[in-house]
Amino acid sequence: MKKLALVLGVAAAMVSATATEGMAQAKAASGKTSSTATVTNLSVQDLGSLRFKLAFENPLQQKTKIYLLDKDSNVLFDEYTYRDTQYVRAFNLSNLVDGKYTFVVETGKDKLTKDFAITTKTLRGVSLASN
């Protein structure tokens, strides 16, 4: 039986992706941003089965670029949003291999990031057969 685990945040706290729906937001690292941020309340929520919800507020309705990077800074996903005061999108990341990833949200000179890693654990059990 395989059990998927997700490591989110700077502290690299490991949480089970199958047993902690909604807990990824609490475990996620604080977004990095300048002091004049126009995008606020960036959150990543674990929806279970390696599906995640990315959300943030953009009260000034500025053009915003959202992208997902792997550990080598390859862009796996990108899109722009315009005139939206709130952004909410679910991502299915079950097709990603084990490794470190980053969600990035950019507006002008402001840049917020959420780092996370995906790891897969194999759990094995032993049982004795009686004669």
C-alpha cells in the first residue's frame, strides 16, 4: 500500500496528504513579499489526493502572474489574471514526481511564494502465516 505525504513550508513539516485535508494552509510557509504588497492573504490549501487550492486577494485589481516552478525553476504552469479582486483555483498535482515545487504570485515588483515538496512513502506490513 502506498501512502502519499506532502512536505510544505520552510520548516519542512511532513503531513499526510490523505489524512490532513485543509491542513496544508496551516503548514505552508509564509509568503515572501515586499513591504508594499498589493497581493495579500496568499494561501495553499490541501484538498487531499495531491489536489491543492491556491487563493489570494488582489484589492487593487492589478495584472497578476501566477506560476508553478519545479526545483530547477522550470515553469510547469503559468497564467495571468486581470481585474479580479480574489483568485481561487484548484490544482491537481498528482501527475508530479517527488520533488520540491513553488507557487509564485507576481504583481508589478511584488512577488509572493509558497514552497512545498511532494514525497511518496511506501509502507509495508509483515504478517506471520500459521501452519
